[in-house]
Amino acid sequence: MHETQPRSRPDAGRASPVDDVTYDLLQALTSKLEAIEAYGMYADDGTETAALFETFAADERRHAEQLLQALRARLGA
């Protein structure tokens, strides 16, 4: 596994328990999960755009799965 050096973050004075790549994967996954939830709510509004939001949610689910696989691989799970 390739280890990276922590980047400078706004809270750089505190040591992080994870490296930047792991952090990035976690943050990206969190964003995807939040988007899935939001698109689901938008689709539930029952407007003419429901199918569009369902398509977006499906894309986000696919991306979330890819991120989860990458995170699992990174953590050796």
C-alpha cells in the first residue's frame, strides 16, 4: 500500500488519524451518499423531473459503490 504524506489542511495543527487519500475517499463517498438522499427526495416530489433525479441517483449509487470498493481496498478489508 502506498502511503502519502498529509497535506496542509485548515486544521493542520492537529494530527489526522488518516492519510489524505483515505480522507479524500471518505469525503467523496459521503458526498455521493448525500446526493443519493437528496435526489431521492427530489424524485419523491412527483414532478415531471422525477425520472431525471432517479437517473442521477442511479449514477451516484454506481459512483458510491466504486468509492466504497476503493476504500475497502485501501483499508485492506
